[in-house]
Amino acid sequence: MTFRPVEQRNQIVYGALFTLGGVFAVIRLARGEFSGFWDTMGLAWVVLLPLALNTTWVSVLVDERGMHVRRPLWRRTFEWQNISDVTVEEHSTRGYGCLRVRLYRHDGGPRWLAAPYVGLRASGPYFEEFHRQADEIKARRRAAARNAVGGETPSHGGRHNDAGR
């Protein structure tokens, strides 16, 4: 199963529009017609484009081995045997909150998964899709834990909770 942010389509559309502005700014600069503010904004977007693509084009592949986070600039694998729990928690940054999937590892601290996530201001269908995806990830972890331990699912000991569920 591959998961992507449920609002990824909007991010791609906005990113494409800004990228088009950046391309026009580069063309205008090459022709010697640089005009100021808007062209500067376009060039700034071109410089920030790799970071924007890294946060927008993300996917999480869940298979029998674990979870594989894929971004254009890096990849990371979390094997099921190293994961103690998977939860849904509220995450707030700069005043804008979202629900995200968080995994807890046996050998280290917690990690936020890059996808799926949904903004707290999103509409009902986005929330339903997010919770469906989060439930599938949790079910995969429980199944992997049962297979590894012989039918017994390890517990996290009540360290954290599931927000929104």
C-alpha cells in the first residue's frame, strides 16, 4: 500500500503555478527584461523549488517489511520489528494544526510520518480518507507484531494517545 497526503493535489497545483512564475522570471532575466518584485519572487521560488518538491512529493509505502518513506531528496525505512506503536496525534506548527500518523520506535524516539496527514480545517471527506489510511497502517503494524511475537501484540504502556479517534 502506498500513502500520500490527502491534500497533495492542492499542493501540486499551487506548486505548479508558482513554478510557472519562476520559469517566466528566468526567461525574463535571460532576455534582460528583469522588472523587480514579481521577477524576484519568481527567482526565489526557483531557488526554493527543491525544498518544496521534497515536502510535496512524498509517499509512504507500507509492506510486509515495514514502512518506507520516500521523498525526492531522501528515503528512509522503518522495519516493523523496530516499531513499538503507531498512533494518530494532533501536530501544530505556526498556529496551523493537523492530524498526523506518528510511529514509536523501540530503539529511538518517536517519528512523524510524512503521509498520511490532514489539516484540522479540512472537510469531512479528507478526514474520512485520512482515518481510513491511518487505520490500514495500524492494522499492518498489529499484523506484523502478531507474526513476530507469535500472536501477541506488544503494548506501548500508555505513553501516548490517539487524537481524533
